[in-house]
Amino acid sequence: MSKSIQILSTKILSNSQKQEFVKANIEVIESDFIQTQSKSFELKDLNLNLIFTSQNAVHSVLSNPNAEELKSKNVFCVGLKTKILLSENGFDVVAYTGYASDLAEIITLIYRNESFTFFSGNLRRETLPKALKDAEVKFNEIQVYDTSLTPQKIKTAVDAILFFSPSGVESYLKDNTIKKETCFCIGETTAEALHKITKNIIIADQPTVEDVIEDVITEFSNTL
């Protein structure tokens, strides 16, 4: 009988996501290596268009008592789940992409004469703000949530590690080292955080948790 595969997810998965691993006979250890929390902010000096690059930012803005006033504005966002969350809450999403770099390209090529307000977190990447600045697009930024690293030592040996953000990689590496484990990454930006550490990286075709899970199951189905 083949040995069971053990993997570590650096974020807690939903029951349906875990079920996929159970069906594939893969054991999952899971822990949140980062935590996010909404912070108080003022909705003022808003530009004509809004930018969201994460669901965390959407949740935080929705909790603001004046959130209704924003629904008349056009929204640009990163991530299918972010788009769905916005649409379900009555926002009009004009454009969405898988990556911030692609969204920056759309804005700077097609909408560069418009103005934008970017709702961000404290550990956001420079990709989007830098591209907008370089193209002289009018924008401002409101920080609406905080991300903090919650590193912890993992004592169990695993065959693979699942990473969902550059912050998650940074947090994991504070107390752990990567040896021969295969690292599954939700996207290019997350994989970049590992490029000096390991070559053993598989990047999901689409930046979703489900695609990462699919890759893990495909990769290990031959060995099970």
C-alpha cells in the first residue's frame, strides 16, 4: 500500500475544499499564517472609479455605514471572487483581472484620463500604485484593512506546501525552512516570493484556491 501524502496549507480551507483532498486520499495540515482585520477609515475625497484588489478590502468597505453611496461608482478589481462579492452587493464591476499588473495595464491603456480611489491593505504590493503613478493617472489610496503575519513552527514533515500570498510565504519562512517540499502557489506574485528559496514551484493556471487544490491532486495522483 502506498504511503499517504501529507500537505500543509498556509491558510484554513473551507470544508468543501478539504473534501477534495479527502477524496484524493491526501492528508491536510492547515493553519492561518496571516491574519487580516478591518480598520476604521473615512470615506472622503473619493474619485469617480474605485479599485479593489482583495475580498478583504471589499468586506471592510461594506462594513462602513456610508458604503451605499459608493454603489453609483464604477469598480475595477483583481480576482474573480472579489468581482462576485462586489456584484452580489450591488456594485458595478467594469473590469476585473487575475493579477494587479493586468489591471494596471487596462487602466493605463484605456482609462488613463479617469480618476480612481484604491482601497488597500497595509502590506499591499507596489505593482498597481507604481503603474498608475508612472502613467500619471489621477488616484488616491485609502487603507481599509491590516494584514499581520502569524508565523508558527510546523513540526510535521510534509510533501507539499500551499501558499496563497507573498505575505504567507514571508510568515512561513520566519519559523520554517523549505527543503524538498513541492510549493504550490496561487499566482506569479506569490511564486516570486519563493524564487530565491526553491525551484520546486507549481503555479496555478488561474489564481484561485480551487486551482491550487486541483494542481496538488493532479501532481500526487500518480504516486497515490
